[in-house]
Amino acid sequence: MTLYMNLAELLGTRIEQGLYRPGERLPSVRALSQEHGVSLSTVQQAYRQLEDNGLVEPRPKSGYFVPLSRQKPALPQVGRAAQRPVEVSQWDQVLELVGTPPYGEVLQLGRGIPDVSAPTLKPLLRSLSRLSRRQSLRELSYGCVEGEILLREQVARLALDSATRLAPEDIVITTGCHEALSAALRAICQPGDIVAVDSPSFHGVMQALKGFGLKALELPTDPLSGINLEALEMALEQWPIKAIQLTPSCNNPLGYVMPEANKHALLELAQRYDLAIIEDDIYGDLAYRYPRPRSIKSFDEDGRVLLCSSFSKTLAPGLRIGWIAPGRYLQRVLHMKYMGTGMSAQLPQLALAEFIGEGLYQPHLRRMRGQYARGREQMTAWVSQAFPAGTRVSQPQGGFMLWVELAQGFDSQRLNRLLAPHRIQVAPGSIFSAAGKYRNCLRLNFATWQQAGIEAAVRRVGATAAELLAERP
């Protein structure tokens, strides 16, 4: 990491921790240069990086300041521990969300779709076009069930950024992260088994549990640090839990990054009770800070962690390229992969391997991380201004999702029905729970916050939410 990135990381951490308060002037360029023994240009580069990420704002002839917009609303509350495992419901609400065309007439503020309009994606499109024109039999063949070796080599190289050491032979390419998670669950569990999950949790995993006849035990989850390990240990003593499934880095929908010490402690619990961890790391590369968070898999020495990810959030969901490093469960996962989709399409795998191999992936990530960090600040400001007083908002440390909690008794499903005439849709909070909790919550996507109409749509959601609350006795 370069000197200016080191300095930007240090200052950004101090701002995030509140050591510099909103509106406060930051140290001058000269003062930081002397304090850290770096050049003036290095400090200026660091400040430009922080400005791109929305953490500082320059004022002519006055220096750099922490934006007033960093005055944050209260965080969402931690849910209560579940009394027992439950069967998953909410399929109808999930289908309503994912069944709406993403680029149709409805403005979808809740779908988990990244910004696919970035110019840094154009080389990937050119690779796809060039390979398709080549009309090679290779791109039209089945390939192998493990996936293209060229791509697996690149995935193994990228995994080093999360301190995870993998060989290409450890990796299986899947049709998106959803297939990776599904294959992991099917490789480990039998119908009726119990899986512990963070709560709220990704609705796709919830529906996979439902489809495979598994039960979910929802764990209380802090919006900044993740699952409560004491609650998990109590659950492990009480219930025959088969696996733990969670998204510990840049979580969806809360956005938290589990501290490294907690990740290590979680792995120790899994070892003590001899169960698997299914780690969804799909948003890890979109962490706003550098270096990106370590994976739980990076601490794993006995192969009990199944690491799942994809390029759907960092690049484009239409590629349908994911991967899994299943450790000791490799042969079972290969069988589940074969039973599911068989072999994944060759053409996008080869194009993506070329894109990464030419060094184009990391510049794209840097661009998107900065855009999403600024989007978080802007979306939080819009929600604070437009939503009813007392609304609680998450503080995501990466990705492009915001979790919004309104007063108890609020109904986000009814909110969606009232937004339908305005052609706006949000993700109701109930789909992120096995038992349909979080009905008073919703998820918003700020990936494309710069596009025309987004601010007006958020303000319409806030105004409609206020009208709903005003109807309560």
C-alpha cells in the first residue's frame, strides 16, 4: 500500500471513530507532512482520496473539514435472540421483489444491483465481444465441472487480498454466488437440519433454506460488529446446529464488518462444536477501507469454512460467475454443482479471466468503492431529511446497501403497495428474516445515487412513510 493510502486509511479511521467530529477542521497539509515524515504532495493525495470517499470536504483558504453531513442518525436496534429454530417463509414477498424487471418502468430502490454503467467495465465488454467473434469450439463446449482453470488461477490470486491462501484446485466456479451458497448448504445439511444465521440476513439464503427443508436459527446481530458470539454459544449448547451461515464483511443488509478478533473467535466456536461455516464474501472487495477485511477462511486450518463469493456485485450480475472454496467438503460440493447446473458457461469465464489478468479489476474496484462511499453519505443525508423523526439508519462499511428502521408497527409491505402508483419499489425488511421479522424496516440501494430521479424517489418514500405513521392511532 502506498504512503498516501496509508495516511488516508489512518485519517479515515479516526473520522469513522469520531476522533474528528462533523464540522471540525482537520490538521493542515504541512502539519501532517511534519508529523508523518511524508511530502506535502503525499498528504494532498491522501486528502483527495478521503474527499473522493466523502470523508472530508475542502474549503478555500481554510483547509479540510469533516462534512456536517457525517452527523449520523441512530443505528438500527439489535434484534432479540430467537427462542427456537423456525421454517422460512416470505417467498411471495421475495418473488415480488426479484420478479420485477430491473430496468423496467419501476424504479427499484431495493434490489441488490451494482452500477453497471461505469466506463471501467468497457474492456470486459470488449473481451466478451472479441471472444464471441472468434467462434472457437472451446467457448461453445461444456468445459469441466470445476470451471475454467484460467479463471480459477485469477480467483486464487485475488483471494490473497483477504489474506486467504487458495490454490486453483481448491476453487469451484459456480453460476453466481447463489449457486455457491446453495451447493454449500446441500453438501453439509439434510432436510430438517438447523442452520444458524445472522439476522437480518440475505433473503436468497433464507429461500435456499426453505427450498432444502432446513430450519433457521436467527442470531442477534449488531449493526457495526455482527453476530453476538455469546448468543451463538448458548444456541450451540441448546440446539444441534449443523452449520453457521453469515456475511461477515460488508454484510447485506446491515453493512457491518465483523472485527478480526470476532472472526477468529467464531472459528474457534465452530471447531469446538465441530460444525461448518458457510461464509458469504460477495461484498468483501467493496469495503471502503484498504486493505479489505480478512475472510474467516483466512484463519481456517482444518477446512471447515466454505468460502463463497462472485463478481455479481463488484462487476455485473449478468455475468453469472461465482465461486466457492469448500475446503474439506470439495467432493460433496462438486457433486451438488453437477446436480445443479452442471458446467457454467465458458465464454464469460474466459472474458473475466482476461479482464483480471490484464490488471483491470483493481482500478474498477477503486472507482466503485469511492462512488459507493459517497453514495452512502448522500443516501444517509436524504433519509435523514425526508424520513420521519426517529428513523434509524445503518452505517455500512462497504457495498451499496442501507438498512432503514422505522417505528415499531410500521409496515414496509404496505409502504410498497402505496409506492406502486409512483412506480417506486423498496425491499421490505420482512424478507430478510426467516420468521418475517423487521416488517418496520426496509433496504435501500445507493449504487446509482447520482442518476436522475433517485433523490426524488427517496424523498417520496420518506413522505409516504410519514403518511403511514401519521395514520396510526
